[in-house]
Amino acid sequence: MNQDLVFYTNPMSRGRIVRWMLEELGVPYRTEVVGYGPPMKAPSFRALNPMGKVPLIRHGAAVVSECGAICAYLADAFPEAGLAPPAGDPARAAYYRWLFFGAGPVEAAVGDAMMKVQPSPEQRGMVGYGCMADVMEMLEYAVQDGGFLAGERFSAADVYLGSQIGWGMQFGTLEKRPALERYWAKLEARPAAQRARAIDEALMPPQPAA
């Protein structure tokens, strides 16, 4: 096992996105499960991520946090996997567009929705996502042609934003729309997505007996 790529995660976290990305890459990596509470806030872990949260990767001397950044970094660090359009390819523009849309407007809009915060019409110009209706329209626009986010080829943008779409519809923070459901069904059927899910499910703490 290659010890050079280390993945810090918790199966009940956004680390599931990074796990899927790693499985799509097909490269060796080592998993370090970090518990919530004192383990995640311990000085040893905060030395890697002062925010004391997962996911996080260490790749040689490089340390990367934030799901979108991790997915983008890994796609570029392992170009042989073909998970990012190469520089100069027009598809690179869409790839960046949807990665950052997920990290910015979608993340903020879903977070506000979970806390039952809705910007008033007067406040919409002050937040990056405007309103949830605008976010939903953009997501539907992103998948309307039935392909992937950066064209006909699956990319890290699909791992990241696709996960947000799938979880959002599952937990009710994003509206279910036929185009989004078709898109997500295609993604969750990928062998790497299924492997990643099985790995994280196996790491879940045992449920107390009824």
C-alpha cells in the first residue's frame, strides 16, 4: 500500500465525496478515520487542518482540505485517470464553472436551507446564490443535455457537484426534478461510487440494538 496518499475522513461526513473521488482514481491510498469531538480537535490533527474538520488529504508534502479543492487537486495530481479536461480544452471552462458553483452558491444555499434561512428579496443581491429558486434553475441547466457537467466525459466536477445534488435530493434540501434524478441515477450506478459507498458503510459505527 502506498503510504504517500493519506485520506483523513469520517464516514458520517463530506469525506464520502472524497472517497468516491479516490475510488474513481484507482490509486492506492491509506485511510485514517478521525472521530468527531476531541479526536478531530486534537492538536495533532489541527496541525494539519486548524479548522479541526474532515475531509483532508496528505499527498507527500501537500496538504489539502475542502472537498472541491481536494477533488480538483487529485484530478490534476493523477491526470492518467482522465478526471479533468486538460488545459486548453474548451471543456475546462465548464469544469471550473461547476466545481466552483458547487463550492460557492450550492454549499451556501443548502446550508441556509438547513437552518431555515431565506434571504429576503432585498437581501438576495448580498448573497452569492441569490435564492434557492435560482440555484435550482442553474442545476437543471447544468444537466439539461443529459451528459456530464464538463461535456460527454465524466470528471471530478461530477463527483463533487453530483454528490451535492444526490444528497440534497435525498435529504430534502434540494428539490427533486426529473433531469436531476436522471443525472444522479447515472452517477450513483458507477462502480467507483458503489465501492466508495460500501467502504464507508462498513466504517459506520454499529447501531444500538432496538
